Amino acid sequence: MERPGRLLLLSELCVRSVAFDVSLSRSLLTWKRQASSPVYRPFRPSVNRVVPVSEIISVREEQRMNGSGRKDDCSWKKIKGGDGSDCRQAFTVLYVERCRQHHWRCAEVTFTCPDGVLCQTWVRRIREQLASISTRPRNLLVYINPYGGKRQGKRIYEQKVAPLFAQAGISTHVIVTDYANHARDHLKTEAELSKVDGVVSVGGDGMFSEIIHGLVWRTQIDNGVDLNCPDEDLSPCSLRIGIIPAGSTDCICFATVGTNDPVTSALHIIVGDSQPMDVCSVHHHNMFLRYSVSLLGYGFYGDMLTDSERKRWMGPARYDISGLKMFLTHHCYEGTVSYLPARDIIGTPRDAGRCQYGCTVCQHNGQIQSERAEKYKTNQDSECEYPMNTGSVVPVDIRSHVSVGVCVSADDGEWRTIRGKFLAINAASMSCACPRSPKGLSPAAHLADGTTDLILVRKCSRFNFLRHLLRHINKNDQFDLAFVEVHRVVRFRFTPRYCQSDSDLELDLLENGKRQIFSHICRDHPACGCTRTNSSWNCDGEILTHTAIDVRVHCRLIKLFARGIEEPQVFADLSNPCSLKGSDDVLEHLTREASRRHPDQMPEPPQLAPLDVKGADLL
């Protein structure tokens, strides 16, 4: 137990007619069953529960009518004293409880007090502690996409999320979007961001992308940043973004929380978690195209998205059909990839470790990338001239492969290039994990280290490409193949061999031209029209109309209402405190976990003067 001098309250209260020693400190709420309880059983494990104050949702006074005849089930209503006056002697604490597979749920416990004064003292003290947590949101701007996924966004919010926000005392302004990019346009011009503490997306990855573009655009315009210059350092957004999953894949939510459960995401918003995230800016020469936070895919994933857009009437099943079709088609594209490797970082794309809560790789690498943001500028003095043909370029053989455990490094401004034919070129700024692919495209990618994993899949047979795809859903290393290489980079550029004009490419994306199912006949003669010369880029589920792009990673540009995926043992220990030896072990465990918080995580509550053990409030 904690030292008495650090306690705010210590009382003997009852839970379901069982006596407990209940204590409240600045950081923990603890209740331990007394050994002298009338129902104590010597062979029964002692019940010790510990809840961090930061994970308490709310507290309320309960009431019960005396003489109602209703069974005492701890669902207290109103208690009347002998003189007929109200005597509130019970209060309920709602808190976060961890379940399996990274799920959170709202649990509650009701304490009964000997008198009403003590009950009101406990309620007041707990509310004071909750109010002292400044990172908790009080007002939220919520955007709901009623058409995403299975069209359940509005129902999910009203039935599962809104009641939790109401219990936590969070005010919301809800906007149901009417058309594509409605949320983006509203954030750009009309939203009063100074009156809210965060923005919530109810929908899929497309809805989240709309909010990202609107919020980042608004922030850069307010700070006078030129969005069309790829060498500009972007200003980080001050508002956090929450994600309530209601889409088809919900990749971003799965990679940052560990599950696609709306209740879990809502609880992360309520407790005020904060998880920084990198954002990639995509430019074509000196023209801004889009932002990306998860996947940039050219070749296989670009073709699959382009084909699936013609099959939207099929719903989520269109991705399976288009994926099979593109696999059989087996398109191969020729081009040049130039990249700037990350320097002096820890970790590689081949690591067995994953980005989790309190990730040391994100802390170390993110700090390095932030400090070197100025050094990664190229040709700043040439009025943002497109630098594809300038700078130091180190050629790399197309057959080269990054060795396991070796992190590529280069001097500032030293670019490396790879030319060849590719089935897929992917840039993963996060693991891109989802329920169908629990590992994701790049399992060791990190959320806030200022880098992206550039994955190049060179020309190979269908059988070998299938081997690579299957390794996304099993335990084998998808990069341990001769035709696959991966680099951790801070910036990269791609130029296709056969450049098309913008108008021609836009027409190609709109046309429903014929597609071959099997191999091309004239691979080296694209002019004959029997094969596609260029693919299109899949940017977080949106199609880019340009193939020659310049991509730069902006470290920790946004923040989410999340904390990263927690380690499995954290869930096991907290969901079953009785598995620990005693209350001291529980306290030691929670203290250890609190010390591992990310620097951008919720700060400790303000230091309050400890109460005297003999004081009136300490019972």
C-alpha cells in the first residue's frame, strides 16, 4: 500500500455488503477486502483492485428509496433518513477495464458509506482529481460518415459512443457529412477550432483522411506555410484526432489501438490519451497532391484500388475481387526510385519488435529526426526547384538487398537510386495492420519515428509474388525474399520510365478499358497498347492522378487520442489483479508502467498537498 502521508482519503467502505479498505491518492484508487469481513473465506484469494485515477471515467452519487422492498443488488437509488430527508450514502465509480485482444470496456463499482457526509467527500475528492487532468477533452467536434463501410457509422456513435461521452461530461458538436470531403471543407473554412479540444472521426480510413487534410491545411495556412513547396517544414497540429472505427478496414485505428472496437476508441478519447504520428506529404514537382499516414502503394495496390473503384456497388467484397484480378494480371512497371536513408537511428524494418505503448524507438528516432529537420532540406535557396536531377546520387544495383540487422545510413543530401521493373512499390508509415493482416505490410514500422519503410517488390513469377503476399498473414518474414527489399527512409521520389501527360493519365483512370487476365505479349513495346505503361498511386485509399511524386516524412505532425498498442502482459495483469501476489505488487506494476509513458502522453496531475492522516477528511 502507499505511504499514509501520500493518501488523500482512506476509509472503510462496503461493496455488495463486503467491507473493503478503500484509499485514494493523487494517482491511484485502491480497494482491498478486509480479512475480518464476515464473508471472508481463508482459501479464497484476496481481492485487491487498483485503478489509475487517469483511467477513471466519472463518479456519481447513487440513491435508493428505503422500504421499497427491492432486493439489495447495489444498484442504489435513494436512501431517506429517519426525518424524511435525503441521505445519499453510496457512490459509483466508472473506470476503464482491460479485456482480451486490446479491448477496453467501461466497468463500475459501487461503494456504500456509513454516512452521507463521507459519501459526498469521496465524490468531491475524485472529481477534483479528474478535473486536474488538463489533457482530458471537454468539447469535441464530431464528424460522422453515414455511408462508409456497412453504413453503420451513425448508429455506432449514437448507441455506443455518445452515452460514454455523456457520462464523462464531454460536450459534442456532431456533424453528419452529406458528401465526399464535407468534413475537409468544413475544417478548412467554417469550423471554430478554438472552441474545441479535439476532432473525432466516425467512419473509415477515408473519413480520417478527410479530417487530416482539413486540419493540417488549416494549421499550415494559419502559420503561413507554403503547401506547394516540398521542402517546407510543416507546423504540427495542436488538436488531437479521435477515431471511432465504422469503415471497411479501419487500418489506422487497428495499428494505433490494437483493435477496431468503437467502445475502446471512445474510452481512449475520454481519458485523454495522446499518440503522435508522422505524416507524409506528397508532391508532384512543385504542386501539393495529398497527405499520407499509412500506405502509399504503386503497382499492385494502386491497380487494385483503381479497379475496385469501378465496383463500389459490391461493397467491401470489391477489394477481394480486384485483388484476385490484379494478381492474375500480374502487371509490371518500370521506373526509378530515389531515396534518402534515415541516419543514426535505432531499429530496422526487419526487427522482430513492434511499435507499442511507450516505444523507445519512436522516442529516440523521433527526437533525432526533429533535430535534423533543417538539415534534410534540399535546394531551399533555389525557390523550391524540383531536385530530381540535383544533389549527390549513389547508384545501387537492382539486385542488391538490405542485410538483416543493418541500418542504411548516408550523409545529408546523399541520395540513392534504384532502377528496374517493379510489381509493387510501397511506402508504409505504420504497420498497416488490420484484422485480415494482423502483421501488416511492414510489421516493424513505427508511428512517430520520422521515417517510412520503402518496400520494393521487383519483377518475379506469380508463384513468388504469391509467397510474398501470403507472408503478410503468417509468421514468416515477408522481406526475406530475393526479389523484395526494404529501406527505412525519410524521403523518396519515383519517376516512371514512360511519362504521361496529366490529362492522359486522368483519362486512363476514368476509362473502363480492356484488361488482360494473364501475361502480356509485348512487354518491351508499350506503344502497341497491349500493356499498361504506368500504374497509379494508392494514397491511403485515394487515387493520385500523377505518377512522378516526391514524398517527405514530417515527424509527429499530428496527434491521436490513442497511446499505441499495449503489451499483452499489461492486459493480463490489470484485467486480473488477483493474479498478482498482493496489493504491493499491483502498485509496483502500475508505477512501473506509468514511468514508461511516452513523453507526449498524458502528464501527471498537479502535485496536491497531502492531507494529514489525522485530518478530518482522512477516515
